Amino acid sequence: MFVAMARVAACVLIASFCLFSIVSGMEAPLISSKEDFKATLAANPNILGLFTRVNANCPECNIAAEALADLVLENENLIAVTVDCDTAPDVCTKYEFTHLPQVLLFNEDVGIYEYKQPYVYLEALEEFASSNLVPKTEIIHTQEELDRIVKNEKFVIVGFFHPTEDQKVRGSFRRTAGQLFKEYKFVEVLVDNEQDEVLQKNDVSYDSIKIFKTIGEEVSEAYYPEQMITRKRITNWIDQNAPWDVHEITTGSAFSDAKNFFREYPILTVYLDYNNEELKQQIISSLETVAEDFREKIVFTYMNGNEEKYQSIFQRWGFDGNLPIMMLVKQGSKEVYTFAGEELNHKEIGSFCADFLNGELEPHVIKQEVPDQDPESAVEVVVHDTWRSVVHSPAADVVVFFYLPLSVCDHCVPFLEKYEAVAETLKDIPGLVLAKIDMNANAQVPGVRVANFPTIQMYPRANKFQEIVFSGPRTEEAVKKFVMDNLSDKHNAFSDEEQRLLGDVI
């Protein structure tokens, strides 16, 4: 019995040693007390901690331990440890875990990263550790290396430091990189001679920070202007100088990735011909150039206009389908402004945006031409431009059938046929107009808010802004009853002959 227990203990000890050797290249103790944990954090810049139950019957804990043991990290500065929450409960309680096992990555500069996958497995653990290890900077030493990076990156934050002396500013820079590395490129230039070419050419001294921003073909530079250098101040300065991005909208990204951001500003979208790569890149470059002039005023996006699903949109907004196509949507009102120019370049895009902000553009209106009325039809066709004169006429109760084409709404047309049959029976009632409107072809009638189709609404002569909505079954009898029940002054406003007609139809 004693021998068996000794073998088990030896296996556990060997496994623990192998675990830490594989992950960190050095032996690291099993954390079993709060004091051990504090000492480990103080001694290492990066700690990957598995919080688990070592001796409990916990299959998930065993799987997590195996994943951690199999993890191979290239970064030699990372130490992996296991915290036994049975023997060090005060450590685990501090982080308010709801279940075990859990993984946290501790960094002395940035803070704590939380592993958020539901299970601890090798691939996800490796991705988590490698994605969050800091510093997230590229370290270089020469001007040639810096030129290469600036050429390949559109936005680069560069810190110039001595490799060993006075690391306070460098620490703030690295902490900033730890927070923003997923958004921006950070570079540390380390030289031990203050007369080095890279310092002279960039007109900087030690502990200087500089931004290189490429817009179109031009590279602009910005120097950190303050004496006090802290992570918060650097972050604010970066935000002020960051490019006003041009976003590619794809099926995968969509607007949901930045929903609040897209809701805040008007959105300009260019539909590009993705089969013409040269023209595509020219227009994207023009968008990037113009975007800086309309920072925090307009969001700039582009899409693949070759996709079939956009063809109906182009037609609806009055385009012939020839790419590129540009339009601007005003959030809130949903007004759409279309570009009718022949050529799309930075000058035309800039003028279009400026005219929009100055109120010099008229929104495009989706509407039909005023039609000739069919004298044989009991239903009057209403369009955008005749809506007010027909529906808001004080001389009549007006019933309107709102519908979409058969290609969009397959149950609109059958109900419309029943509505037209009802109109035929009611056409001789004085002061009553039965009308219909295609809401796909007249999508922006002022004041009309119809979300479901088909819909029937009645606009009484006395109050055109208190429409009455039909909610009965889709039958001729129900529609006829709805109309007759809601006629204005039906018992007092008609002559004897009119009353007789009403009696006949009811």
C-alpha cells in the first residue's frame, strides 16, 4: 500500500515537473497558498495560470491539465502554473470564478486576460496565450528596418528607447501596446548610441514616440507632444491621430461588428467592381484620402457590387447597375443620397460629402410616376406625389390598401383581388375613396409607417392623422364591414337615396 502511494506521488511530482518544463522551459511550483502565488507573480512578467482542483474527481480539470502540459510556447518569458483551489481557496475566491477549471494570463504591465472559451483545450489555449502575450511590439534597431515597416503598414506607433537605461517611458509604451496591439502596429527602436542614424534621421531622442500614418500615397508623421508620458496619455494621443478607417463590408463582417459606431454617423457606401482590381484599389485609396477630412462626421464603407443580391437595390435607387455606385445614408431618417456623377475620384467623393453636410443635396426618393387612372377601376392608384392630395382630401373617407409586388409578397396579390372586388360594390357611395399603393415602388411616402404587408388603413375625413387599421380576416365580407363601420357620419350625412344605397351594400 505504501509503495503504491509512493509511486502515485512520484508520478504526480514527475508530471508536474514535466508540465512546467514543457510550458516554460523551467520548473515552476504547484501553487498551494496565497503567499506562493504572490511571490510567483512578483518574480515573472507573464504568468499563465490554470485554476483547478488537483486531487478532486474532476474530468474537466484533468483535460485542462493535459492541455496545459501539451502547450508549447515560443516565448521564453511565459511561466505556466497550476493553482490548486482546494489548498489555496483564498486565491481562487479573489477572482470570483463560477466554475473550475479556469485560465488567466497575468502580465505585470497590462493586467489580467481571461480565457473565455467554455472548455480548456490545446488549440484554444495556445491561441489565447499567443494572442495576449505582451509586449506586443516589434523590436528593431535600424532605419532600414523602420523604413520597411512604414512602407508595409498604414499606421505605425514607434517608440525610440535605450535598451537598458531608464525603462519607465518604455514601460508605459509597452503597456499601451498591450492594450491596443490588436488594433495598431507598435514598434520599439532600441539603440545604445544617442548619435545613431535612426535617431538622427527621425529627429528624436531617447524616450520619444512617433506615429507614421499612410493615406493614399502620402506618409504623414506626428510626434508625441507632451513631457508627461503615461499609458493613458499615449492612448488618447493615438486615438486623436488614428486614421478614420474605410471599412469593407462583407457577409462576414456586416454592420453588426460596430453597430453603435455605424448608427452614430451617416454612412457613405461605394459598390465596387471587384473584377477590376486596379480601379478598386484606386477608389479605396481615394476613400482613405477623403475620410480624413470627414473624421467623426461620415463613416466610409465599400462593398462588392458584383454580387447578384445588390442588383435589385441598384434598380430601386435609380441606378443602371454600372459600377462603381456611390450612395450615402443619413441615419435616423434613413434618407438616401445618390451620386449621379460620371467619374469617382477623391475630388468627386469629397465634394459629394461636403455638399451633403452643407445641406445642398436632395435625398433620392423611391417613387412611381403619376399614373393615368383606369376609368373602369373602382380602386384609385396612389403614388408618392399624389398621396397628400388623394388620401388627405377633407372631402372623403379614404381607404388605402398597402401592398408589395408578388415577387416580394406572395399573399398580397390574392388579398388585393378581394379588396378590388369590395371596392366595386362600394364605388357608388358618396365621399368614399378606395385606393391602393405599391410600397416597394413608393417606399418613402412622408408620414407613412407600415411594417406589415398587406395592410388596409382608413383615413377618416375629419382626422387624417388618426388612421384606422383593419385587423380582421382577409375576406371580402370582413373588409366591407370594416369600411362601412368606419364611415364618417354614416347615419346623418347622407340623403335618403344615399341611406338606401348604404342599406343595400350592408
